[in-house]
Amino acid sequence: MSRKVPMKFSSLTAPLQLSIRAAVAAALATAIAQILRLPFPLYAMIAAVIVTDLSPSQTRKLGLQRLAGTVLGAIVGATLSPLLQHASWAIGLSILVAMLLSHLLRLQNAAKMTGYVCAIVLLNYSDHPWFYALHRLIETVVGIGVAMLVSLVPS
């Protein structure tokens, strides 16, 4: 007979705070993106969740780096889009290039965001990659900005 040990509330405090911050940031980012009539509010929501950290100072610190990574990813994706096929190997190659550039530019904490944004720009199959990249950049900036603002609310 196994006996369940009840979790202490204090062990749930940090996960609860992080979950609430991410949920509030995601909801606000989605609402703002919808109000602004951005084409894909989903990307604002994803960015808000990805950037949110339990530590408000870490959210703000990483948020600034990830903003830079978002810009870099949009540029790399739009640049590579007309040069590469929209095949799996091309997506992988574009992520490799974008993430390596992040590290070379000392944006290690932004490498994943850079690769992610680059890939979604490349995956779009758009005839206008720069226009598409601009929209992904705006939506992602909304998400990161909201997450950074939510981080200012005390725990």
C-alpha cells in the first residue's frame, strides 16, 4: 500500500507565481494583438509565455536579449527565404545559421528565439518574406513587451 505525501503549499508558490505571470502576459498579449488587428495573435501569445520567468529581473533581462534575437531572426528568415526551398532541410539550416549568428553576436540567451522566428518566417511560403517578417516581429515584440510589463507587478 503506497502512501501519498501531500505537497506543501510553499512548494507550489513558485510554480503558481510563474504560471499566473505567464497566463496574464499571454492573455494580455493576445488581446492587444487582436485589438491591433495583427494577423497572427498566436505569435504574441507564444512570445509572452516564452519570455516570462519567475524572476521579474530575469524576465526583463532576457526580454531585451530576446527582442534583439527576434529582430535578428526576422532578418535572417526574410533574407534566406528567397534563397532556400521551404523544405525540412532548409528550415534546419536556417535555424542553424540564425542560432550561430546569435552566439557570434553574444546573444546566447536569444538563440532559441532567433531560430524560432527565423524558421516561422521561412515556413510561411510567402512571396513577400520581408512583409511577413515585419508582422512576426511586431507580434513577437507585443508578447515580449507585455511579459516585461507583467514582470513589474510584485509577486
